[in-house]
Amino acid sequence: MPDEKPSVTPVEDQLSALNNLPPELRALVKAALADSYRLDYLQQLTDDQDEALVIMRDSSTGRGWRLHQTTQEGAVPSVRQALDNYIHSKKETSS
């Protein structure tokens, strides 16, 4: 089976229905759709692999953070959930 790209709708196709919005609101919607498009793409890559799990965590070398596939404890099937878990853990440690 040849490499297939994930089936997601480009942001530009979704924006055609939003032409009547004020420019400021259209820009916000475009940014939200672009973020959704990116997350959907990462999720599709994850879904295309059997039993793939992802995690977002601090780098073990202290040089930032990582979003990656792993069998590490705390990994989840959803890219969005991995991001939410990381954000939630950071909020807990900062308060």
C-alpha cells in the first residue's frame, strides 16, 4: 500500500463559508482551524499505527519538551489528550 497522506480538509476550503465574517473574527477562526488541522494531522498519523500511544513531557535532558510516540507510562491514544495532560500537570506544579 503506497504512503497515503492523512485525509484532512485544508483550512482554506473551510474558510470559504466564513467570508461574511468581520476580518478580525475571520482571522481568529482561521487560526483555530489551522490549529485543528495540525492536530488532526498528528492524530491521523497516530491512528494509522496499531496501538500507537503519545505523550507530551519535559525533555529528560532539560532542553524543552517532547511530543512523541511511546509506550512510556502516561502515554495516551489521543494527541489532544496528551497535550491536555501536559498542560494540566504544568498548571498543578505552578500553583
